[in-house]
Amino acid sequence: MIDLESSSQVGELPQEPSIPLLALSEFEGGNQLPTWDINSECIREKRLSLLSLMLSSWKENAVDDLILILGSRKLRCNRFMLLCHSKYALRELGKGRCELVLPEDRVSWKGLKVTCEWMKKSNELLELRNIAYLLSTAIFLEIEHLVRQIWYCMELPEEFHDDRAYIVSQDVLDLRSIKCLQGLDTIMLHRIRCFFLTLVSSIQFIELCAEHVCDLLNSDELAVNSEKEVLFAAVRWLTHDWPSRAEHIGAVMQVIRFPLLLRNGIIELRRPTDDQVLNLVIAHPEFQRVRRHGLSDFCNICCNDTEIYKQHCGSLKSKPSRRLFICHDLCTYHRHHDDKYLGDFTYNQFIDYMEVLQKSPKSWKCLKAEEIPFTFE
């Protein structure tokens, strides 16, 4: 047996080659250990679970511990919830404050209420109803994510048009003192197309203010069978309260595109008709002044003599654009765009069509608006 402890039997070990002392994580290639931070992942999952639990508990036990004051009215809301959404609240709510006074000229009462309701269910889809009030209040309170969301929706003409656009325009009219929304009402009115004549048949059109009537009738987007329908819409609004609205006849008639009525149509309006309501407007001197101007514009457009055209069309900057064209099968006087009898109807026939639309309020949704060039002949 060999005695391993015997020094005579144990020699010196050869020296090991020198290599760097590296951890597995420092190896090159694919030999390093995975770098997953297992502890961090577990902690993050626990935090998310805890956060979800805290939010759920907070919503169930939220207390309306903040009073919002607008003039003489007060509204309670949850302080923490407002601070989460509003940069304005973060600046204005000092430590321990339980009241926040808001300016009446910048915030509406309805807007404040719908905003507080939105904060309670901010993950739900926005509703069209009161969206203008929600926008105006969100702008003041600096709820930036809500403002961006609303503007994004409103910038989509395919979403906000016709009846939806009308609703928003009227809400903005109620908020006309708020500068950030100025002009939005006109933008929305100019998105009304096939809904136009249905709107004209309603009391809402009759109750429009003069400014909105002019904005609406001045739109290129109105969908009608002929310009005469736009003229008769103006007559309907004016004669609803003639004593007080007669003063607006010049402004309203100025947006009617008389050259599109063609020569015979314009000339017919110089003398009384069989309709006494229409005669109120025709007999007014301001109407006749605008009518004569429209006839002059029509003649200038159709004039073949370039020199005469240059001399007499100074006030006519361009040919008036034709409105969008529709042909409704429920209307007895509607014609194809190239029909020679297009625009040949009376005010009484127009009113009869208004009654048809009142009985078929959704029929406009089946109409197709077309862009058709107008021929001045």
C-alpha cells in the first residue's frame, strides 16, 4: 500500500495556466446566465396588485370632500379625483383647502356638473350629449387628456356632421362668452348637409338667432335641390316673426346666391306672387336691392364681352358655388339636376314639403349629396 502522506511519494503540482477570473454573467457568446431580475418582477407584480386593490378600495369609499363654488351655487366632488385629472386644481388647491372658487365667465354650471360626472367614470366612452360643455370646462381645468380626446373626435367630419353638428353648434352658442370655443359653432353649422331641409322644417330653425341663420345659409355644404330652397328657408325664418326680423332681411338675403336662381327666377321675384307670406319679403326695399344686385351678377357672368365684364363685375369676385345637390323621392317638386323645370315651384309647395319632412324625420339619412357643377345659361 502506498502511503500518500509520505513526502517521498508526493511531488509538486504543475502550475495552472493563468486565465481571467470571470463570472458567468461576463462570458462572451451564449454562455452567460439569464439576466431576469426575478425579485424585481415579483415586486412589480405585487405592486400592480396592490395598486389595483387601492384604486378599487378608493372608488368604493371615495368621499366628496371638496366644494366647488361657482357664483352662488356649490357642487361637491372628490378632492383626490380632481387632483388626479386637473393641473389647474394642482396649482390652486393648497394644503388643507376644502373649497375651490371658479370664475363664472370661464366655467358654466352645466359644464361643471358633466365634468364631475365624467371624472367618476372617465374610462367610459364620451357621449355626444353636452360634449361642448364638457370641453369648455376641461379646457379651463386643464384636463389635458380629456381635451385632446374631445378635439380629436370633433376634428372628424365623418363623426360630427348634420344633426350631431347642429347639436354641438347650439351648445356652443350657449357658451359664446367662453373665448376658447369661439368660431366652433360656425364650423359645426358648415357640416350640415342632408339634414338641412329637415332642420328648416323644425321649430329649432325658426328659433335660430340671426347670426346663426346667416352662418348656416352661407355654407357651401348645404344639400338642396336648388338655390330656391335656400331662399325659401330664409323667407320661412324671416316671416315667422316679421315685425322684429324685418331688420335682418339685408344680412340674410346677402348670403342667398341669386345668380343660381337664373335670370327668369330672379325676374319673377320683382313683383308680388299669389302667396301673401312671400310677398312680405318681396315688397321690402332691401330685398329688391339685393335681388337687382343678383341679377346684375348673373348678367355679368353670362356676358361674352370681356371688356364689359371687367367694367361691371367689380363687386363680383367669383362665380357663386352651387350647393350640394340632392333629389328626395318624397318631394313632389324635386327634379334631376339637368331638368329644365328644376327650381320651378312655389313657396306653398315648399311648405308642403316641410310638412312631409316633419312626418318623416329620419328620411334625410337616406339622401346622397352630390357635387354637380352649375351651368349659367
